Amino acid sequence: MTSDTQIRHQLIRRIQRIRADKLRQLDDYAAKLEENISNKEKILSFAGAWENIDGDIFNELTDNLITRRQRNKIRIDE
């Protein structure tokens, strides 16, 4: 089993062997990986947000959802 530290050192060695003209591509790829991580964390930050919501309030929100959306759409279209 390879530890995170060993993998990081292996990646550093590989990066040092990459041609200079490919470094921008690698940097862009790494930036996309970081972006995906932060997006996932943002999304997961909402997990459980409604966990302790009162049952009556939840039912009111969900039962009338379609009606409220239709009402709001009419206002937006006007």
C-alpha cells in the first residue's frame, strides 16, 4: 500500500521530468481538480440543512410547491 506522502513525492519527481511546454497543461488540469473538490464541498455543505425542520412547515413547503412556482412564473412573464 502506497502512502499519500509517497504518491506526492512520486508526482513531484514526474512533474520535474515534464517538458516545459507541457507545464501549463498540467497546471490547468490541477486547477480543475481543485475546482471540483471545492464545488463538491460547497454542495455537501447543504447536506442535512433541513434535517430538523418542523414537519408542518416541510409539508406546507412541499404541498404548495407547484402552485407557488406557477404563481411566480406568471409574475416573471408579465
